[in-house]
Amino acid sequence: MVSVIIETKNVEEALARTLAGLVNAAVEGLVRDVIVVDHGSTDHTHEVADAAGCIFVEGEALRDVVKRARGEWFLFLEPGSRLLDGWSESARNHIEALPGPARFTRSSFNRPRFLARVFGGNDPLSDGLLMSRRQAVALLKPGYGAQDLARGIATRRLKGEIVPANRA
């Protein structure tokens, strides 16, 4: 149902934290595959992805990866972000009811203060991005990465919570 796509470069520990939060959803059948798109790591990122049963691709364009993925929906995550309990139910409800893209809600313990939210720079993938295959293929241009795809796209907010990578 959902293909998780994570772009990496030298983030073995962060990747392990993110993958740990996907296990229950894989057992439930929500996550069909996890694809780690690596951009030249020199650490043990490949071994972490391999040990977790992920598909590991090096230097491939995100557009090509999306076309090969098995899921009808994609969940783009940053390495280091952690999805909290209940995220899979929230994602499943969204997929079944609403066709548009969505992001997760930041955990209340990790929400930045008001002024930081207003004036701070925001990483477009910090809350994850859930979107259909059709939307991803239509929006991905040659040379685009997940950050480019997530930038400026209107999304719904899911009840499921996430701890962003920079706060994990």
C-alpha cells in the first residue's frame, strides 16, 4: 500500500531511528517496501538499510525510484525523524478517505516555540510527506529530490505524530 522513501548521505544512526518506527506498520501490511536512496555515503548507511530489509539504491534520481516503487502511496521521510505510535492508523484513514497529500503533526514535546515557528526556517520534509503515486509522478521533475517535492505543496495535517529529525 505505502512505499517509504528516505534519501540519505552519511546518516547511519539517524536512519536506524527512522526505520525502527516503521516496523509495526510493515507487520500490519501498511508499508510494502522501504527504499533508501543514497547520495554517496561513506559510513555504514548501506549496512543499516540492508539489515532492515530495505531496498538500497545509490545515486539514482528520485523520479526513477518513484516509478519503480511498489506502493500506490509514498511516504517521504528524513533520516532521523521518528513516527510515534498511532501514525499508521492516521495514515491509513487518510489514504482510504482523502486523495490529497498530507503531513504528520509534530509531537507536542518537540514542537518549536511560537517565534521559532514564525521566524525560523522550516525544512519542508520535517513533518514527512504522504502522497499518492499519481501526484508524486506528476510533480517530480528531473533533478528533483524529496525536499524539492515537499516545498510549497498544500497538505492536510494528520493526527499521527512525528518527531522531526533535527529534534530526534
